[in-house]
Amino acid sequence: MEPRILELRGEIDRINRELLNLLSERARIAVEIGRIQTELGIRHYDPVREEKMLAYLTAENDGPFSDGAIKKLFKEIFKATLALEERQDERKFLYSRDAKPETTQVKVKNAVFGGGPLLVAGPCAIESQEQMFQTAEFLAARGVKVLRGGAFKPRTSPYAFQGLGVEGLKLGRAAADRYGMAFVTEVMDTRDIEVVARYADILQIGARNMHNFALLKEAGRSHMPVLLKRGLSATVEEWFYAAEYVLSQGNGQVILAERGIRTYEKWTRNTLDLSGAVLAKQLTHLPVMVDVTHATGRIELMAPLARAALAAGVDAVHVEVHPNPKVAMSDNNQQMDFAQFDEFLSRIKGLLEPAPKEG
């Protein structure tokens, strides 16, 4: 090769090394600024500061790069630096595996979320003593350790059945106690946490309340186990931040529940985001549940999706079960009857057994 080309390339290699060293030094300074901003509660991204830097750089530009090229180059540097600052913050989030590498186990009576695959089942709404006792007896006989049932029901229409309230809580508690099960039910209002905690073993924060930050903090202060459902249109990041609200109150007993997100699809009630559930298992130390009932709204899809979720390593699967769904007071079409649940169970049973320990 032409000796002059080799000489010039050597010069470029030297400049590249100098640029790399300068970029690394810049990044270290920016990360320290980011650390101080985090301590002070200041946002990392400052658009005014960015515009001032770009204006200064283009004013100093003597070519041969155009001002547009200079802006584009430095915007990439700014973007990469901001990502470094945000990653530094993520290491401090309580939900993160960087903060706690080992998987959290949430123990509730005889059930352990994060200790092997679990089933959570029960009717959409608590309607009567007969319904709850009959369901609990049936499910307990099949090894289900966690009974669900709504006493307070958030409904799309204000005129739909809203639940039995405190009377429903009493029925759910009595049925769970009779058959040795844990009881999970939804709490919708900060004013109800005390009474719900009196009867339930797990406080459920429903999808519509995932962004109710006052409720999340109050649930955290209760120090009760919290089942946090992902919002209908929430990103995975927003879901994690919602969990952080609970964790930040000193309550480490959080179970994440993926229950399907709203998309343009009309043939299912929602769209199960299994990738989001797997991502939650990888990025957080919290146990993760998949709710195939609300994700699909179609009984024929629940076993295949439950199999997929369990094979992917989630900690629990949730389904709705009712003695006679045809007369249920809410969500008739998506609740299994007892025969359908037995069929569902037969199709996933092999995946409910814990994997054999190595060695």
C-alpha cells in the first residue's frame, strides 16, 4: 500500500485513541453529574442545556463537517451518555435484580410464590356462601392453594354488579379458612385497605388501579403481600415503577401479574404479553404470575397459554372458576365451570410439578 496512506491511517488511529479517552473521561464526569441529580431529585435530561451545547459547538465549528453533521454526531454522544446515567439509576431500583440478585419468595399460608409453579383460581366475583364454599372445596381437592374472589368489583359500567363489599370479604375468608387456602381479593380505594387487609391474605391492585400511586403507597405501608396487575395499556417499565411504589414503603412482598394488554385485536379480550412476563422474570427478583383468563377471555385458549407461560418459567397462573358460569353476575363467558377446569388442569398438570433438582 502507498506509504503515505499508511502514515495518514496511523494518524487517524492515534486520534481515534485520543477521542476514545476523551469520550470516556466525558462519560465519567456526566455519570457523576447524574448521580448528584438523582440524589437531588433532578431529571437527567435537560433540553435547554442540550440546545446551549449544540449552539456552542456549531458556533465553534470551522468545518469540514457541516453544522448538521456536528449536531448529529454530538446528539449521539448525548444519547449514549444519558443511557449511562439512567442505567446507573436502574441499579438502585428495589425491583431490580441488580439490587437483589436472588428471586424473592412471597410466602402466604401454604403457598409460596417464587418457590415452584402455583395455581390461583376462583370466581370473578363473590356472590354467595354456597358459591364460595363449593368452589373452594372443589379447588382445594385439586391442590389449588390460593383462592381468588372479588368483593369490590371495578366495572366498566357504573350500573353493573359492584360486588358484595365487606360481606363478600367475610365469605371469601370463611371459604379459604374452611379448606386451608390463602385468600386474594382486590382493593380499590385507600380507604378500604384496612378492612380488606383484615380478611384477605393478599391485596390485589387491579389493572385499572396500577397508576393509582396513593393506593400503591398505602398498600406498601400495609406490609401485606401485594398482587400487582399490569395496567391495560401500561409499558413494562411503568409496571415496574408501580411495583417500586409498593417496595419503596418497605414492603418487599410484591407479586407481578401480567393479565394481557389492550391492542387492536378484537377476537380476544386482551393480548397476552408473554414476552413482558419473561422480561419481568429476568429483570426483577419478584415472582411473576400470568392471568390467562383476563388475557384471553376465551376458555379454549387458556390451557395453551398457561402451558406456554409455565414452560417459560413464570411462577403462577391465574384462572377464573365458577360452579355455574351461566348465572354468574359478572364475566360469564370467561369463567370455567368445574368440568372445564378439570380439563384445563389435565392439560397443564405436567408443568405444575417442580423441575427435579440437579445432582
